[in-house]
Amino acid sequence: MKKKADKQKDVSELHADLEKTQYLIVTGFEKIKVQQDFELRKAVRSAGGKYKVVKNNIAEKASEGTPSEAALKGLKGMTSVAYTTGDPVALAKALIAYAKTNPALTFKVGLVEGKVVDVKGIGELAALPSREEILAKLLFMINAPAQRLVSTINAVGRNLAVTIDQGVQENKFKA
């Protein structure tokens, strides 16, 4: 049994983390073995997130005054929290991929940019392309018109050179 001072320390640490984050996924983890928990933590870390097993009342107290307050109220059962200050899509993808191979991990609720989302919303978030993919597509869209313009300008000179070369080969022009 933890002492009251240790519980207060846990609440203050979690509160400090929750103040910084806008992206949170609350999960249930009944019947997960130690090795599976290790793999889950590793997957969350590789996605740039943090994962903590929390008591429901500690999570509720720690969330007071933070954006995650609505998501962490009235929790029941065994609860864990995965959160990130970085890419929420990567975190959601990592958790969804893990849950497919380990059905003991269940989703309760999520928080995206201060808005509470349900399990369906977490799945939709995981279906989005990653931040890097979106930036690459945006960069392509910005570069595409410039590339087309350069190709069109170069085509005039290239076509003229081909026409002259064909004329020289057919002896219509003298070089």
C-alpha cells in the first residue's frame, strides 16, 4: 500500500505531464502479461509517447485543471494512459497495431487537441497519414507547378533542337 506522500507525488508528476499534452488515449489492460506490457511500452516509446498505468482516482485528481480533465473523469476498471506532445497519429497507430495482436488492450476514450473522442475517433485518427507523409504531400503540391513550368519552358528549346537535328539528318538544312 502506498503512503499518502507517494500518492501525492504520483498525482503531481502526472498533473505536470497532463498540463503539457493535448493528445491522450485512455486504455484498459486487463489480463495483459508482463512481456506484453513491455512490448506495449516499447511501441508507445517508439511512437514518441509515454505510457503509464494509473489508478482511476489518481488520474482524476491529476487531470483537474488540465485539458484532459473531461477524458479522465469517472473511469472504471484497470486503466492506463498513453500520451504525447508530438504526433498523435503515430501514437494512435502504434496502439491500434498493438491491440490487433493483443485483444486484451481495450480503448476507453481519447483526447485530441482538447476534444474528447470515442473509440471510433481513435480508429479514425490512426487511419490518417503521419505528419511526415502530410508534409511530403504538401511539399509536392507546392513544387508541382514550378516543375511543370520549368518542363514547359525547356520543352520549347528541346523541340527546336530535335526539329533542327531531324532537318540536318534529312539534308534539308546544312550544318
